[in-house]
Amino acid sequence: MLAGEGGLAVGRALEREGRAHEAIVARTCVVDEFVAAAAREVDAVYSFGAGLCTRRLRLGIELPWTEVDLPALVAWKNVAAAPLPGADKVRRVGLDLRDASAVSRLLAERVEPRLLVVLEGVLVYLEEREVVALLTALGARVGSTRVVLDLGGGLWASLFARRTRTTVGAHGTPYRTSLRQGRKALAKAGFEVLADRSLVDWDAATPAPRFYRPPSAWIVPGFADVARVLEARAPRRP
Ligand SMILES: C[S@@+](CC[C@H](N)C(=O)[O-])C[C@H]1O[C@@H](n2cnc3c(N)ncnc32)[C@H](O)[C@@H]1O
């Protein structure tokens, strides 16, 4: 499991191999867009599996902001991020997202009627049943809950992610959940999908596309599912 320096080691290994840069840049941009838009309609933001993310600072969002990650990573980041401007405005909580009851207890600690939960780059590391339990805990909280999450899947994703998968797996963090399972989990937890954007299509529409699109991707369908960002909403609970 990623934690503290372990998470950095995976990042450095991917960087050395020149892997995943394009996808991570595109994902960050698209999640930024979704979060900036949703932030106008919520009272607080939780970033689950926040890792080294500095989104609150980058986007200048003044909402109450909580980052959740594994305890070792949170302990490391509390020191590493201390010099950043506004660092004191981010609450950090060390918690294992596989423990859905602990997630429910955390969310019940504060009265925040409209919540946005960002799950960027993290669901892939959980088992499908853990994703269902986590989303069910989010959907069951009192108030209105929106999530922004990313996942990829299908033939092209397995081809493209093969080396990345091997690298992260070698660090004890295998990929466990893909797009199809993620969509199923959202439906099981009662979430309604508001937006579903392909990072491949987003990238293709930029002035300087970064993704390599193999010629056969024009013939064999599914390339757009290599990586997607979804926004979904749970029914408001009284
Ligand atoms: C690939 S990083 C994504 C970081 C950040 N969200 C981003 O997109 O830049 C995955 C993060 O999820 C965290 N993570 C993985 N499994 C977790 C778990 N069971 N509970 C809490 N955090 C977890 C890792 O520690 C890591 O910081």
C-alpha cells in the first residue's frame, strides 16, 4: 500500500520510466475543472487519497478542505507541506479508506450539508467491494453528496497500463478496480452520474495533444475509456 515515502517511490519509478505523465497531467486538469465548477455549489471539500495534491492552494478555493490519506502519508505531508502558503487551512486526516465505518464517522463529525468528495487516482487501489462500501458510506450521509472520481478500463486500458500496472504492483499497490466496476459501484451506491469525460477526448481537443493514439485505435473501439473522470451525485438525505 502507498504510504509516505512509499508513495513517492512509486511516483519516482514511474517518472524514471517516463510513464503516466500525460495521463496524470490530463487527469489533474479535468479534475480541476470539475472541482472548480462544483465548489460553487458545496459547503466543504474532502480529498480522499489526496497524496501530494495541492489543489486547494492552486485553485484558490476558500472552502473548508479536508485531505484524507493513509496515516503514514499524512504524517509525512504534514511536515513536507508546512511551508506552503495556506497550509494551515487544510485539515489532514490519516485514515484507511477501506474502513467505510471510519469514513462515515469522519463525515458525521461536522455539519456540512453539501459535500464534494474528490477521489482522484485512488479508487483503482481498492477492491471493488471496498469501492462499493466507500461510495455507500458517502451516499448514506445526511445532506447532499457529490463525488468526482477517475477510472479507466477496457482492452486499451489494459494494454496501455501494462507497464504502469507492473511498476505500481512491484511497490505493493496493484490496480484492483477498473471503470466498469467503478460504474457498477456508483449505481449500487445509488449515485446518479452527472458527467463522464474521457481524458483521451479532452486531450485530443487541446491545442497540443499529449496522448499517443495508435492508428488501430481508430478501428478498435474503446480507446476513449483508457481514462475517464466522472462526476456523480447521491440523492439528498434528510
Ligand atoms: C496515485 S496517488 C493519487 C494522489 C492524488 N489524489 C493525485 O491525484 O495526485 C494515490 C493516493 O491514494 C492513497 N491511498 C491508497 N490507498 C489508500 C487507502 N486504502 N486509504 C487511504 N488512502 C489511500 C495513497 O497513499 C496515495 O496518496
